[in-house]
Amino acid sequence: MLLIECPWCGPRDEAEFAYGGEAHIARPTEPDKLSDAEWAEYLFLASNPRGTYLERWRHAHGCRRWFNAVRDTYTHEIIEIYAMGSLPKSKLGIQAYEDSWRRGSAAEQNAKRGSAKS
Amino acid sequence: MSPQSHRVTERGRTDKTRLIPFKFDGRDYVGQAGDTLASALLANGVHLVGRGFKYHRPRGILSAGSEEPNALIQLGQGQRSEPNTRATQIELFEGLVAESQNRWPSLAFDIGEANNLVSRLLPSGFYYKTFMWPASWWEKYEHMIRRAAGLGKAPVGRDPDRYEKHHAHCDVLVVGSGPAGLAAALAAARTGARVILADEQSELGGGLLSNSEATIAGKSTEAWRSDTIAAIEACEAATLLPRTTVTGYYDHNYLTMVERVTDHLANPPAHLPRQRLWKVRAKRVVLATGAIERPLVFRDNDRPGIMLSSAVRTYLQRYGVLSGRRALVFTNNDDAYRTALSLKEAGGVVAAIVDLRIEVSGALLDAARAKGIEVLLGHAVVATKGHKHVRSVSVMALTGAGDGVQGLAREIECDLIAMAGGWNPTVHLLSQSRGKLSWNEDLGAFVPGQSFQAETSAGSCTGALETADCIRQGLKAGMDAARAAGFKGRAPAAPKVEEHSGSGGMRLIWTVPSTRPVGRGGKHFVDFQNDVTAADIRLAAREGYQSVEHLKRYTTTGMGTDQGKTSNVNALAILGDVLSSDIPGVGTTTFRAPFTPSAIGLYAARNVGEFFDPERRTMIDEWHREAGAKFEHVGQWMRAWYYPKPGEAQRQAVDREVKAARDGVGIMDASTLGKIDIQGPDAAEFLNRVYTNAWLKLGIGRCRYGLMLHEDAMVFDDGVTTRLAENHFHMTTTTGGAAGVLDWLEEWRQTEWPEMKVHFTSVTEQWAVVSICGRKSRELLAELCDDIDLSGEAFPFMAMREGTVSGLPARVFRISFTGELSYEINVAARHGLALWRALMAAGEKHAITPYGTEAMHVLRAEKGFIIVGQETDGTVGPDDLGMDWIVSKKKPDFIGRRSLARPDMLKPDRKQLVGLLTDDPNEVLPEGGQIVADLKPAPPMEMLGHITSSYYSPNCGHSIAMALIKGGRARTGEKLFVPLDGKTVSVRVVEPKFFDPEGERANG
Amino acid sequence: MAEINQARSPLAGVASSEGGSSEAGIRLTERPFLGKLVLRGDGGDGFLKAADAALGTAPPIEPNTAATIEEVSILWHSPDEWLIVTATSAETELANRLRETLGSMHAAVIDVSDSLVALRLSGSSTGSLLAKGCALDLHPRAFGPGQCAQTHLASALVTLHQIDDTGTWDIFVRASFAPYLWRWLEDASLEYGLAYGTG
């Protein structure tokens, strides 16, 4: 039973939250320009590291707000909680963000091209 | 044996003025208030309490604590009967009834002991090598093995007791209340921190309850103990919980504790639960869990009367019981000398102290000799005698290296062996918390290494054996914990402690040699509960099971209900010897919660029967029940399924309802459907992005059916959404999909389109919904509603009007899931029942017919309308359902759009929705039935798809079914087959629309 | 008024409104048909001012706190959502007032009077009772009067609102979960003694 700190409500038991999968999967803004393989990569492939992971949570049984977390998937240590729509500030979080294969993926390039936000 | 023949009245904490009668194996005995079952049996001279698991050798009480492997008792009778309870933990109460286990016909004469005679055929893992031939006999073998395996009997019938669960929060949780635990709790509680102190025993004090010779801060041990407890109790934020086992250590300092509330009471008060499960979130944890004494592994070390030395001392000092009249003490360290001295003082005879060590010095040795106790240094017990009770030992000198024996054997009579093999820190919770263990060569034990969570160990569980060290560590740990939790203060000063000590030192001989090789002439037991011997461990290693994980599973050492508390380290060490490896190299297996077994009812607590899952019912439910409706589960909801008239079976009732809903007026409670209020300037655009069809231009007061896809283009929900105003919509979803759709909308708004101005609010329970349908529904509505123009021109199909129905403010939606002229009347939920009653009363002249979910399913199937979750399963896209018409080709973006163009979605042989008709109109196919074109006499056959919905249609006069079949639409007209158990049904593929295919009736 | 007479509570036939010992550690009662509204808005100054004008006090922006003025309580649910509780039959007028002061701002007022059931829990043992089904730290050091929280109570989602420091709580639960929660509270109160009604 992890103890997760909702940015609004403070620390609550894991049972109040719902997991939201990998974070920072940018949705392509011009998906027709992606090949089927590139689209499938965006849609179906997920990282599954042992170690630092950037992921999404929502406080399903509380304020229902979404937020991001940097968590070590092996130790379950929650290294950082940060707002939805922002990037991590912790060293490990920044590292995991920069190292992620998604940064170089066609889908993410496509998302950057079309929209103004990161 | 005279009653309580072995009670020493001037000792112990038990109360001789309160005698307690109890029964063991049908015989009556008497014990004293404060006894455990074990101490009471020993007080009566009873040692034989069980039979070993495999060999059925007579077994006696080994220990005085939760580590007990032998004295496993079937406690209580009837539904409360509980197997495998440890006699050492059962608090005696009047009327207690206990039975020994694993013996037939009796404990004294057990036929199972024949296993002992053929024990050479039954080593570890014997069942992997036997019972293999002939293969067809396996079920017979299995039946026999099952009867022979297992310990104790499970009770028949429900657990009648109440259990409770409690959440708790504290700054410091202290586990264990021996000297270290009491000190830690005191230091922490004095700072004002919220402290919970838990101990599995009935009294706080741990080892202080049985080792009371020391002087602490100038007081007796007992005075220090009770003063410290009083000081903790005086702290307002301290909670003391005896009879409470901390049983599991989980992530982020979350721990579970089991509190035994009434197990020790003869007549538990009815309002109290039997036990409580505490779920604690602690900022800091102090583990003061003590240490468990190790048995020595020598030949035939399992006879009744062979006990742990510290247990012998506990029974004497704490319970006032002499475990034997003539004791033989066998040890590898100093502590057993304290036992010898205690026994002597209490009037027992100590025949000798047999010490594996060659050189010993110090106060304890001197005191023993001063009392005239013979001490044999460098000697070992090499054999024991006595079938149901030990009666003598054979003692020899060890060789210099300690790996063999020499000289002459000497027989010494005794009725008790107190063995002391050293101490294993109780590191189970630490290990569960992912803390690391490190091997201490001097102690021959695993001690706490690196902590993983916010926790510290203190006292004997760190390897400290002196009371002074335990208290000092406890004070520091408690203080550090309180400070880390944000409290200030200074720890009390560490008290001066005076107690006997020895020279220290231990001689670790993991397998005590005998006159014959290990495995010959007798058994060196390692795991008493699972009957695992040193020979078994050697065999496992020889057979290649050399990793500790393999050793455990192949020999089953450590796999009993005691989780190897008295056997794990001995087993590892023996494996290490065999492999010539050091113990850290051998490694350890994982400790798992619970620390001691607990009742399943505890984890269920209240959540059984009516509390297993909330049962949700609509506001109109009372009417349905009064009408004799049958109900079905739709998620957590109980919905009216059908309304049988007297004498009607389900089929007749449903047929009648389905016909009436078209021919006359049907009425249905649709309140459970999900409803979401959507408001904001970007509401229409948002709908445009989550549905496949177009929404921007939907008129005010108009309704539209929408299909929702996931990003992979698979259908995940549908419903009708109505525009109430320019920026205000009312969305409906399936009953089961309501919560999921709301979550979906929020996810996209918060994570993908945060700039969009739209709010979503659930109103599922705000509105009761009564749906009326059928030719006469307009007429009926008109009788109760005079402020809405109900004519077809003024109130067309797929529109909404506001007004009053039966005097109640209402929104009336003209939408149809049945394909008939239909109105869904929404009123505030508090008016739902009143609305229903009013419609029923006014509808009586129209023979109004309530219909349930079954009839609803048939009615929509007659029209070929899909149900998400029935015709779809997450792999079905819109075109598969024949619903390409609802997918906009113009919208630039909606969820799932890109995936519709994936090659996999465009394959011609995708499963597509079709209708099926049977040759025999009365034959109703089973849902889930597989469909084949190429029929063979027996499987395997190539399956083309399956039946998703299937009913008898009274409006069509024949059965109807829908199915998903590969390339289904191209197969229209084809004959296919549904192979079933015992017969094959032929079917013809048709379009999935059976009644009123042009859809004229809803538009009426 | 015909519609009032035809109103029915989700706890009809389930909840008792009187009975039990005066020494009971738990007192449980339903507060039926209270007016309840969900207020949505961006929490900015303009919104807060407009809402204040209608409510008499501004919706709290501190998470999980409640503001109370006379019979109106405003409970924080999320940065853009508040639960407003008012007297029976007062919700329509209050909603209209709010819609008026909010004007064309991106905000919404939704009637949820029938969506939620309001329970009042009081007595000396309410802390222990709630701890049987709620994982929040409700100790006075961690939670006090004027604080509220959305969380689990048993298997129901609730909003808890601490009213005073003598163990009085308001519990708001979805209507269809109310019978289950009522029965759960009854059963869990057994060891403390239970009385019904306002006492």
C-alpha cells in the first residue's frame, strides 16, 4: 500500500488513486503523416524499466486531479510528484525524461511540429 | 499424576488462587489463571502433545512462544474449531477444549508411526520419486496422499465470530515490549509523539517476564518493568497493545497487526469482535522483536521432554512450572547455565551440563559448579532414549576439531533436556520491509544490515544479549524515531544494570556428531514441524538442490506454519557445511507475512454477506420488489430482470413483456443509466473530439446517438447526448460504463486539452428515469402531461422537452432503445417512485406492462441495436458493427480516427456483426456458441466467430441471434454451423435486423 | 405542494430516526433533502468574487476545507469544484442567484440534491468508528473542524466534513450507496452503542 502525495490533498493511501500509465506520451497533432508503424509505436509500445519511471496517476477517489510522478519501479520510492502538463525537476526525473526513447520517436516529433506546447 | 504435579507454587506470575479446568484429548486437567495451554499441560506433567508430520514420532512442547513447531493443537469445537494453534500461545480459559493432531486412533497409540519404521523409504522429496506407476493409479494415490497430508482439521460451517479492521496512524510504532521495546516506547512517548507499542504476548515485558534476576536502576526487574509501563501509559498519545502481533511490513511504513481481543475469554462479550486487524501507517518504526533460541541438531533430538533451554526457564520463572525433575542441560553458549541455576534453585535436579565448548570461564560457570552441578566441557549428547518421553541420554567427548566423538559413552538418566544452540534475531519484519541482513560470524546468526524503510532495530534482534545494551539501544532508537518524526526532547538516562554474565563465546557445531554417520541409527531433526532432518539436507545437496531456494522447496524445511523460526538458520548452516560454503554465500529465502498464521475471517472482517459489495438499487426498487420482480446484477446495481405473474416461468414472463412493449405500453426503470452534465464554451467541440460523429451543429433540445472509441479505434461506449443549451449538454452512457466515461472525459481534458473550457459533472443519481414505449405510450403520457405538445411535429423523434409529468418537474427525451415510439421521462430521483406509480395507475386501462432488463435486451436485439460489452469486447471497431455510417469522414480529429486507417482495421476477414436464424424457429442458440463453416465430426474445427446475443423473439415469432463472424457481411445467405455438446445447429446468416427493419415505429 | 409530498429519500425503509440508548457512543441520523449544488469554476479572483456575492462568502481555495455561513456550507472538492450544502428547498433559489452573479463566466451550477445523501454522525466514539472504514488520519493533530475530505468510507466514496471538535461529522454519500453505508455504520457501531436521530 504505497503512500502517494496528491499535489492537492496531501498524502493518501494508494487505494484512493488510479494508475495512468507512462507519462509524457505526446499525442501526434498530424497523425496522418505518420506511417502505420510509427503510429503503432506511439499507441502500443511502452517502456518497462527496472528503475526510474515517469508515470501518471489520478486521485480517483478524492479530488480526481491527474498528476505526474517519478517513481523507482523496483524500490517503489516516489522521488517526485509534479503537476500534469509540466516536466520533472528532480535529477533522476530529468534524466529519465531525457533518456527516454520517446524523445526521438516519430510520434513525438510529430506532436512538436503541430502544437505549441511541449 | 496428581493434579499440577509439576507446579512450583512460590514462583511465576500465574495465580494459584484461580484454578482453571480444561480438557485435553478428552481428559480433564486443572491449570491456573495466567497459564498458557502449554504451561498448564507441563504443570500437569504432560509432555506428549502431538505426532510429527511425516514419521508420526511422539512430540512434546519445544518452546514457550510463537516459534513453537510441535505443540500444534486443534482448539475448540464446532464452527470455532481451529487447527494448528500453538499451545504456547493459547491463553488458558475455563472450559477450554483442546485436541492433539495428526494421530489415529489416539496420541498414545498412533498407527501413523508405522511411517517411522519405513522412514528410509520416506526421505525428503520421496513423493517426487514414487507414486508414478502405473500412471492410471495416480488418482488413487492422490486420494491416499491427501488423507495423509495436512495437519489438523478445517472447521465445517461459517466462522461465527466478528472481526474488525481499523486504520491507525502514529509517529512511532514500536514492535515488541521487552527491555528494548519498553525503552524505545518510553523515550518516544515522552516527547509527545503518537506512539503505538505492540507485543504478541498477553503481558508487556518480553524477556523481562522470565529473566528477572537483573537489577535495573537499583530496582528489581519486575519493578522496572511495571514502572516503565506506567510511565508510558501516562503519556497521553501512547497506545499500548498487548496480545497484538505485528504480522506484516509493507511499503512506505505500512504494517498490519492482529489484536486478539476475546480469544482468552471463556465468555466473550457479544458486542466485541474476536480479533482486530490493524492497518498502521507509521512515520517511524522501531523493531524490538527479540531473538529466538536455536535448537541443537543432535541424534534423536525430537523426543518429548527435549526443550529449548530458555523455554524451560520461562516455564519456571514466568509460569511456576518445573518441566522435569531431572534435567540434562546441553549447550554451546553461556545462557543455558542460567537455566541450570534456576532449576536447581527451584528444587529440581540438574544431572549435568554438557557443553560443546572446550574452554569456558566466568561467573555463571563458577555458580554452577558451586551448586554442585557437574559440567562436562568439550562433550556432546550423541543419542537419546525414551519413546513417549525422554528418559536418558548418551554423552561422549568430542574430538578436538569437534567433528567426531571419542572415548567411552556415558549414559545419564534424565526426564528433561534443556538445549541451547544460540540465538537467532527475529528479523522477519525487517526482511519483509526489504531491509538487508548480514551474517555475524561470532553469534552464528543473521543480524540487521541496511534498512530499507524508515525503521531501526534495537535490542536482542540486533544480536545484543545483555539487558543493559538492549535498554540503551531502545532508548536511542525511540528518541531518534521521535525526533525524525518532528518531536523534541531528551531521552531518559540509560539505567545501570547488574546481572550475571559469562565469558561469552559460542561453539558452533551445526550438526552434532554421533557414533554413526548422520542418517544412520537415528535422526538429527532440523525442522520439527515438517520432519526435515540433517540427512535430508545432505541428500538434497547431493541430488543437486544446492541453492537455498531449492533446498527449502525440496526438503520443505521452513515451509510449515512456523515458517522455520527454529530451523531456518540451522538448515542454512548445514547446507553451508555440506557445500563447504560460508553462510552468506548460501543466502536466505524470503520471509513472508503473516508472521504467525491468522484467520481468514480476520481479513474479511465485515465484508461478507450483505457487506461483501454494496448493493445499489434505484428509487423505484420498492415497487419492483412488491411486484415480485426477479433481479439481476448489472455491476453493483440490482436491476429488475423480469416480472413473472403467478405461475409464469422466466421465458413466459419475458415473452409477454416483449410483446406488450410493442403492442400496448411497456414501462421500464432506466434510472441506472449513466448521466453526465457537460457545460462550457468548448463543450460541443469536446463532444466532437470524443465521439465519432458530428456535434457542433446539434440543435438545442435535440438528441443524438454517439459512439465512443479508444485511440485504437475500438468501441468502448455509446449513448445519447442532448443539447440543453448552446453550451450545455446532457450525456448518457451505459450503466456499466458511466464511471469509466466520466474518467475518460476528465483524462482528456486534464492531460491532453487543458485549454478547453468545459466541466463534466456526474448526475447519474440526480435523475430517476422511467421509460415508456409502445403504440399507446404517447396517449398515456398525454394523460399526465399537459404542458408539452406531444404531437409528432412538435416533439419529433430524438428531441427533448421540459415540462411537468404528474405534477413533477420533468425532462422528457423522445429516444428509443426498443425501436418503438418511446419516451424517457427524467424526474428528480426523489420523485421517481411517485412518477412510476402515477404512470402505472394511468396506464392500467392500457394494460401497461412493466418490463425488465431481459425484455429490454430482446427488444433492442429485435432491432439489431448493439450493447457495448455484449457485441463488443475491446477488439471490435465501428465498421465491424456495420456502423461506418456514424463515423465522420470530415472531422479533422476525434479519438480513434487515425487508428481506423490501420491495415488491421481494413482487413476483409475481420469479424463483423451479422444476424443468425435457426432452421427450427424455437431453437434458441447459446450466447458464446462458436460458429464454423467447415463442420467436422469432432474438434478441432476452424472457428469463424461466436454468438454475442441470442433470444426468442415473440414479435418475430422465431429465435433471433447476433454474432461476430469473420468476413460476416460477405456471408449473408450462407449456411453455417454451431457445434454444441451433443448436437450441431444449422444457422443462416442474415442482416442483423429482425423487426421493423426500416425503423418506422420509433418515428411514429 | 404535490411534489414535496411525493418526495422519497434513498434511505426510506432503511434509516431509523429515533431509538437507542442515550449513553451510546455513536449517534447517527439522516439529514434528508438538504439542498446540494455542485459549483464549477476556475477558482480565480473574478469567479470567487461572483460566487461570494451569491453565497455570502467565497468558496474556499485551500484544499479540503469548508466555509460556512449560516445554513450554507461550501466544501472544497477540487481546484475547480465545490459542494454547496444548504437548507431543504433552498437550492433552487441559491442556484439561480449563483448563475446570475456568475453571468457568462465559464462556470456551472448543477443541482445534486438527490444525488447525495447527507448523514450526521456524532458522539464520543466517532473517531474510532470512522477509523474502521477510513484510512485518513482523523486525529485532532491531523484533522480539525472546518476540514473536509473526499475519501473511502468502507466501500463507498464519501465527502467527510468535520463540524466541531466533539466528534461531529457530516458524511455525504452517493444516493445508491447510502443504504449500504447506513447498514455498515450501524454494524460497525455495535461495540460503541448506537442511537438514532438528533437526540
